[in-house]
Amino acid sequence: MQSLAMIENWPVPTAAAAVVRADGTLAGTHGPASHRFPLASVTKPLAAYAALVAYEEGAIELDEPAGPEGSTVRHLLAHTSGLAFDENRVTAPPGTRRLYSNAGFEALGDHIAKATEIPFAEYLHQAVLEPLGMTATTLDGSPARDGVSTVGDLVRFAAEVQAPRLLDARTVLAAMTVVHPGLSGILPGYGHQKPNDWGLGFEIRDSKSPHWTGSSSSPRTFGHFGQSGTFLWIDPDARAACVALTDRAFGPWAVEAWPPFTDAVLAELR
């Protein structure tokens, strides 16, 4: 795909990108696909997928108590537990505001580790990374932000989400469906969004503006971006997913570069 070569013009030391279709075939790749990059918050969809495996295995229930009082696993996954951004402090009653929370994903990891009696990083490895052959991906620290991976591995994950083998397709559909519709909140790097829609561990594009995806991205597009200059989106209408990893922190350069890149990818897919 010629559009992927646009990463050559990004003001970053190293970048790699790929597009994988819904049938699992690779539409294109550019840059060092085996280079390991810190994922930052692109770790969260991986952690969420492990949580959904734990749910399907019967280790946890989505509506069981987890996190602060009144909160559930579902609240933690959808950033509606009321926990603050980066500290274990309650700032709102569960289900009332969309408060993007690293602390919430750390509480989720702790909850799953306790329920399964397996450290969360090991559970992620057994439940998601190993079955998908994601041999270059590791989690050494927080399930909110400490994953390290490659474009090659994330292509495997993006293919799985589009055609699930580890989960029932209905579970993945629930993950890409808005939880607690209508809640407003802050999308880090983009300011206040009303509504600020999320599914279970995945951000949902809907009609958000500004946004890190493209102007031609369908409202059903879901995924995540990371403060390390990384993103993964899946557009069900385009029947494709795109991964882009860099080693420069998210900032104005990304706000400027990412949407036209995505629009070019989507145009080429069409």
C-alpha cells in the first residue's frame, strides 16, 4: 500500500505501520515490522481482551464488584468507575462520568490476578499473546501502559479482533458497543468530548471531533492510541485495521499527521 509510505514524512526517529483486512490477509506493511516499540495506552486493548477471555472462562463476571465501591469490571473497562486518571482516588460515582483512568486498568489487572490466582502479565500471556503467536510482545508493569510490541504482533491481534477465535464474536461486538451512552469526558490530547463514547477497553470514534482517526473513518471505528506515538484502529465498515507505532511521544505532530494518513489508507482500501 503506497499510503503507508507516508510514515516516512513523520517527524519521528523510527516508525512502522501495517494494514490487515478482516479476512486476516495483510494489505500492506511499511517500516521495521519486528522493531519493538513501547505501546503506552495501546496496551489497554490487549489487557481488555485478556479480561474478556477471563469473563468467557468464567473467572470473572462483567457486572461483579471491582475497583471502588459501587464499581464493576464493566465500569473499569469503560472508564466509568470514577477513579482518577493516574491515582487510586475516587472523583465521581460509578457510571456518571467518563473519566479516562490508568488507575482503573490497574485495578482491573489486580482484580483478574486475584480471581485467577495468576499474575496479570502472565494471564495476558497465556490468554492472548501465546495463542495468537505474539512472541515479541511483553507486559512488564502496568496493564494500562507498559506493553511493548511490534507491528507484526499487533497485526495478529487486529486480525483476531476482526475475526475472533479466542472469544465469541458476540463478546467482541459488546466490546465495540458504547457502554453508558451519552457520557461526556476528556479524551487525552484532544480535550472535552461530548459524548465521549467507549466500549469495553476500546475507544469508539462515533462523531468525535477533533479525533486521531480520519475524517473518512466510519463512526463504528474503534481502537486506541498511546502517548508513546502509537495507534491501532479497526474500521468495520472498511473491513480493515491499521497499526502505526513510533518512538516519538504523542503531540501536535501526531494530531497533524495521523488523520490524513488514515484517510489515505481508507481511500486506498476503497
